[in-house]
Amino acid sequence: MRKGQKQSEASRAKMSVAKKGKRLSKEHIAKLKVARNKPETKVAHSKAMKANWADPEYKVKMKVAHNTPEANANHSKAAKKRCEDPKYRADIGKRMKALHADPDSKFNTLEYRANYIEKMKVIVADPEFRANHSKKMKVLRADPDSKFNAPEYKAKLSEAQNKRYEDPEERKKQSEATKKRYEDPMERQKTGKISKKRYEDLNAREKQSIVMKEVCKDPKIRKRLKKLAEDNWKDPELRLKMNEDQKKRWKDPEHRNKVINSMKEWHEKNPGAWLGENCSAWKGGKSFEPYCESWNDPEFTSYIRERDGEKCLNPDCWGTCKEGRTLHRHHIDGNKKNCDRTNLICVCGSCNTRAEQGDREAQEIIYKQIMSNLYGYEYEDLSLLEAVNQ
């Protein structure tokens, strides 16, 4: 074709096919890979892409082009193929860690995080996406060779969760998010259905029991769970609500029979599981020890009750005992034979049980401090107990 002469449509199409064939050849692809992996090529490409994306028109144009079903399918297919390569995944992981660790990175800006959260909310709100994601996760978790079942992954996940829980701000944030979610009746109903379904599966129940037993071997976790239960129980509204729910459920004959039969079945399988040393409240048979002679003296009993104003002296009382219920005379040092007036304090049934089954030394310090402040009683071992408990 001579200079200045217009190229025909057929000629252009012919050349396009020839170029495509050349681009698809193995030699051409190999050359491109070598060229693209050069540092100077990567830098030049990065600059060119940044310049293109800085143009609003180009951004809109590319978004329109990439949002077609065909483009999304091709992109997903290519991304999956790339992610099959362990080296590629490791490289991406390193890059992302470096970017997230950089305080000046866009990933650490409030604007980026806010936009990301909004995008994720839109994606997760799609029922189809949630259903597909749930199916994929079930398949992965059912696979024994999946990373989700690897001990290293579970240990790493547990460590990360514990670390987040130790942060008061993160804990408060999670608590507020859960409360907000539970304000929605549909969400509560959904969670209830999932819990019921899981509880009806005997294998799942047994598995959960084994997991909790292993978890509760850690003293820190036991202490944390105990504190959480105590904090929740201090809320009068929550206690009243739980009480009403339990009463309502217990009135249902089907539920009542189910609970009774379940307990009978469990005791048949585990005879003597809650007797003697097998009971969590076992204190070496202290309940069988005799009291001192003055314990049943009506005058002495009246004196202790009148001295304490006929009320529970525990400042951390949950107020679960109804008015008019008999107060308990609690032995501060745990010795039933020591009925000296300095060793007895009036508490309600709930506080007495907590003192007997909980941290005895901590309770002893609290009650001795109360008696010392109220009546001026002196305890020789109080300073020693305080030092040991610290």
C-alpha cells in the first residue's frame, strides 16, 4: 500500500487477525511476561495507570465496561486461576500486610474504611450472596483437609479473637453492634431458630460440650466467663426478663417434659456425675461438718441479725432474694466451728451461695473490710490476705 493511500476495511480486518494470532503465540506471550516483570516496566505501567484513573471520564468509562456480567465473569475466572498459584497468593499476602502496616497507606484512612464498610454492607445485604457464601463455607468446613480445620489456623484465630477481646474499646464496640442487631425482631427470631436447630442435633451438642470443656480448662477464660455472667446478672431488667422467659417456657408441658426426660437420660448415662467430688461445688465435704454450740441459740441469732440491720451487707448484692426471705449468717473465714461475732455476717441466699462457691479469699477480704469499717473489728490476717490477693 502506497503512502497516503487509505486502508480498506478488508485490509484492516486481515491485519487485525494477523496481530491477534501473533499475540496469542507462545513466543509472543513469553516475551511479554519477561518485559512486564522488569522493574522499570512495572513503574512505567503504574504511573500510566494512575494518570488514567485520575481522569474522571476514564474512571466512569472503565466502571461501565467492567460492570457487565461478561466482564465480571472473565475477571472472576482470571482471578481464580491466579489464586491457584501458591507463590502468587503469598506475594499478594505480603503486599497487603505491608500496606496495612503502613500508617500512610490508603487502607488506614478513615474515608477508605468507611467506604469499604458501606460496600460490604451492600454486598452482604444480598440474600443470594449470603446463601452462596454459606454453602461455600459449609463445604470448606466439612473438608478435613481445609485450612479452616487445621490446628494452626484455629490457634491463630483464637489468639486474634482473644487479643481483640482484651481491648476494652473493641469489646464495647462488639457489644453495641450485637445489641443493635438484636433490636431487630427478625434477627432475634433467626438466631433463635439457628440455636434450636443446632441444639436438637445430638452430635453438635456433644461436640460443643467437648469444645467448651477444653476451653474452660484455661483459668483466664473461666474467670472472664464468670465475670461476664455476673455483670449480666447485675442488670435488674435482664434478670427480670430471663425470669419471665423461664417461667413462660416452663408452663409449656412439652418443654417441661423434654427438659425432665433429657436430665433423666443424662443422669442414666452419667451416674453419680454430680455427687461428691464430681460436683463443681464440692469443698471436701464441708457441708457435713458440725456447727459450733452457739449456732442454734435464738438469742445469738437475733443479736447477729439486729446488729446487721436485718439486711444483706454485701455491697455487690444482686438483689435476687425477695423481701421477707430468711437471711443467712455467713462464716467469713469458711470455718463452721468459728461462730465468733467477728466471723459472722448477714447476707442473702444468693450472696451466700456465691461466697461458698466463688473465690473464697477475695470474699473473705471484702467481708472483713466491711465488718472492720462498720463495727471497728480488727483482723490480724487482713493485711496479709490483701497482699496475697494482689
